Amino acid sequence: MIKTQYKVNVIKDGALWFIQVPSHENIFTQAQNIDEIEPMTREVISLMLEIPEDSFDLEFSFASDKSPA
């Protein structure tokens, strides 16, 4: 069975990682460290779309809020 893949934008801002799923404006969360990013993302997608956490794949895109000096 082919799983749905969700693109995920992750932005580091200070001590936090902000996580947003562009295909669903209302799906976003945050993580305190890099190890929490995937579990937090899976949890919020699962809760918002009412689907099992293991029923989809994730494609992460990382960015920084820092502008070049």
C-alpha cells in the first residue's frame, strides 16, 4: 500500500523548532529539540486528520530564521 507523503517545513528559531505542514494551513506544532520533530509532527497530523501515526510518510525541509549578516 502506498502511503500519503506530507511535506513538512521546519524552522529553527532560538531554542525552538517550528513545524508546519504547508498542504494543511491548520497543522502546525513546535519542538524543543531536533529529536522531537518527527514524533511531534506525526502526532499533530494524526490528531488533526484522524489517521494512524504510522499511515503516512514525512518529507522534511529545514530552514533557519537567521538572515545573512
